[in-house]
Amino acid sequence: MPSFSLLLCGFSGRRRKPLSTEATDPEAQHMKDALECLIDSVEGESSHKAEHGREMQAFLRLFTSYIKRKRERSVLVWDRVQPISTDQIVPYDSLPASGNFNNLKKLAVLKVNGGLGTSMGMPGAKSALEVKNGVTFLDLTVRQVESLNIANHVDVPLILMTSFHTQDDTLRVIKKYADHQVHITTFNQSRYPRVYKENMLPCPKSSKDEHEKWYPPGHGDLYYSLAHSGVLDRLLQQGKQYLFVSNSDNLGATVDERILDHMIDTQTDFAMEVTDKTRADIQGGTLVNYDGHIRLLEMAQTPADHEEDSQSARSFKLFNTNNLWIDLHSLKRNMDKGGMDLDLIVREKAMDDGQAVIQLETAAGSAIKHFDNACGIHVPRSRFIPVKTCSDLLLLTSDIYALQNDRLVPNPDRMFTSIPVIKLGDHYRKIQEFQERFKQIPKIAELDHLTVSGDVHWGRNITLRGTVIVAASEGQRIDIPSGTTLENKLISGNLNLIEL
């Protein structure tokens, strides 16, 4: 009798390597059958089907891991979790000034550039957002690597890991750099099927189903896609030994020769940049000791009754910036042994039709447990300038930061070293709403705290100082006139100005 998958899909008569799974759970078996159908739906060259098959095999392993964790409720044993020891964290200030520019010849730079700005309502790549003066995130990255090459007479390549969401946007931006002194390589990360939460089956029925039913599986897919795209082998053939990885929306993540020198001098094969935790970072992963080994602790691996403990800035003072430095030879050895078991991240989403789905992702930083000589590097906060929300975008595009030699630097005219706290309400959740309400970004070099609630619109040439709170009542609108200066003020829905 034909198997369930052949009856469901219709057998094409062409042989291919079937998917394999060690799991005997009905959910895993049903997923395997459904994924076989997706592979058989691929048209065109056999190489396309083979590549899709490799991706679906990797996804099946991830799904099987998810089913096992759900069944066994496997999380870290909290009694074996200890704060990271001081000898496993290298203070950035202890690193000597760089003196060997030849080390740069061994380096390649990779930006994780596969994500849409969906949380900000963006239809395209977040890296296409403007920073200042028409310069986008991606422009800034390219210019930084080019400047590094020109200044040091080296050829550090820039690699962009894109996704089916961001590939076209990325290619449009980098086309203008064809004649510049930076070699740019792009490769697409994997495309995985979203899974209906109700029945644990994939949303797409064929490989051609609309994009909404598929997703790029986050930064943890970096290692698999780097190896299977052939980029890892090409870098090694070019004599590259180290890879600096960071997210494209972290504008503080630039090449630092002091860290590279440390990697080479100490033969470190994996380094994670960590920085001081603030209230905004309680959800971020942190480095811990687990059974005497360095490990990344994410919220997903924390027992429910210890989540508050893992978020404590007293016990775990540092968090992962996702700036990673990797020895490519060590990575190659790990991948040749069958890859790495990375910590699972489960994200719950809602489709446009309201149906609940899950996305299975992995954490790139969790690879640290697979490297023998690994460490954390305690870096200044200036190496972590992420843009996850419109509140972050306001801060970034304001006069808090200036562009200097293609790098974002703190405004020297600001009297305080701390960064202002900015909390924009629901009316600023999407980028279009943000742009409609700000005719011009206010001057905030002397601002400590800004909270905005409700429908508030801002004119031009506005200055904010100290603590400013603007709260429009439900159904009301507040317009802050052009030329206004607000210092330690609370503005309520009836437009009363209140001294703070």
C-alpha cells in the first residue's frame, strides 16, 4: 500500500532521498508526511528540489526537537545554573590598543539582514530605513567596511544573509556600490513553513504558497545557511579565518580591531559581546555557567518558576548583544560533524485570517556551548544601538547621535553619558504613524525621559529637556506647535501645561 505522503501528494515517479526522523510521535510523523508533499511540489531543476529537501530536513529536526521539549517539558535544571565567572568574561578596557593591521586580512564581516520590520509595520527590509541625511542602515554598514579597507589596505569582505523577504530590497541598495572598494556577497537563509498551532501541520500546501505561510528562521539559521550556501568554504579558501557577525539593525556593531587581536592572540574560537543589562533588556539572553561550562541562557530555557530570577540584573548583570566573533575553522569542524544543537525559540504569531501559528527558530549565540575556547567580552553600551521599535528610531535619528566617519557617535554636546528613556505609545507603533506625527525630529540633547500617550502630533524646531510627558485623552488630539520648548512638563488631554 502506498504511504500516506504518496497518497496525499500524488507520486511523481521521480526518486529522491526521503526525509528521516527518529521520533515516533504521531505529530512528527504527520509533519514528515506533509513536508514530503512540499518537497514534491517543487518544480524545475532537480537541484531546486534537493535544496528544498535539505531545508525541510533541517526544519523537521527542529520540529522534532520542539515536540520532544513540549512532551518532556525539558528546560535547564535551575540548581545547575550559576552566574558567569569573571575569568570567562574579558573586560573590553583590558584589551590593548590594536597594533597588527595584518590581522584584518583574516577577517570577514557578516550582517544578519533577513528580517522585516514587521513590529514597526514595515513591508520591506528594516535595513533600508534612513538613519540620517538619506543614509540607510545598509548604506552605513557598506561605508564602514569600505572605509576600513581603504584605511588599512585590506580586503575585508561584507556578507549579507538575506531572506526571501529582504533579498530584493538588499540587492537594490547594494547595486550602487558595485565599483566601491568592498566586495559584497549575499546569500539567502532558509525558508521554513509556519505551523498551525491547532493541528501542528504546516500552513503551506505547496512550495509556491504565499509568503505569509513561510518565514525566515532567525539568526540561529546562520550556521546552516552559511555552510550549505558554500559561502563558508569560499571564505576559508580565500584565507579568511574569523567572522564578525551582528544584526543589521544594531548600528553600534562595527569592526573592532582590539577584539579581533584578542581572538587571534588567545586562540579564542568563539566570543560573544555582552554589555550591562538595563530595564529594557530583561528579556535578553545572558551568559551563565551550566555544569561548569559557558552557556547562553534565554528565557525559553528558563523554568517558569525562575523567570524572575533570570531577569534579575543583580544576579545576571550582562546580556547578549548578538555581536559574535567566530573562528571559521572551528565552525567548519562543527558543521562537518553534523551541525550544532542550538537552543530552540518558539514564537507565536497570528495570520492575517486570525489563525494562530508558531515559528520555530534558534538562537545564534547558543552555539557558544559547542566551542572549546569561548568567552564573553564585556563591551561598552555604545556597541549596542538596536532599532526594534519606533521609540528606538526616534532616539537614533535625533541629535543624541551624530554621524562621524560613517559611525554613530554620542553627541559631544550632551552633558550626560546616559541615553534618554523614550516611550512612545500605541499611536507610534507603526513607521507610517511615526512619520505622520513627527514633521521633524525634536532636539533632545538635554532630554532625560519622554513618554507619549495618545494621538500627539509634533511641529518643527521643537526642543525637549528634562522629563516630558504628553498624554492625549481617548478621542482627543494634541498638537505641539512648531518652535515649542518643553522642559520638565506634563501636557494632559486638555492641553494644560503642568510643571514637573
